[in-house]
Amino acid sequence: MEDHDRNGNEIKAGMILVNDQGEEWVVCATTDRATGEEDLGFSCNDDEAYPLWQFNMKEWGIKEDAL
């Protein structure tokens, strides 16, 4: 499944996303523990990530220099 930012740009691992409040988060590749499917998330520590599906991507854009 592809994830897209508020401008319709495809989000990929390694990109930096910025939300409406100016917070910047790095996107990382993850694996769903239940299904084993690859996914994307925001890294919160070495072992875990917050999956992008938990966030409203209409509030996030790819940082300009990351495109």
C-alpha cells in the first residue's frame, strides 16, 4: 500500500515529513508484526515505530528538500 502526503506525493522511507504544527519526523520502513507485511511509520526508538495509518496524512507534507 502506498502512502501519500497532503499534496498527493508518495511517501517513502528516509523522507522527512512536517505536520501543520511544524514538527518534523523521519519516515522509516516497518513490518507489521501480526501480518508480516511491509509498512511505513515514524521512528520512535530503535525497535518501534508509529505506523503512518495512525495519522491523518492530510496534516503532513514532505519536507521540500526531501523531494
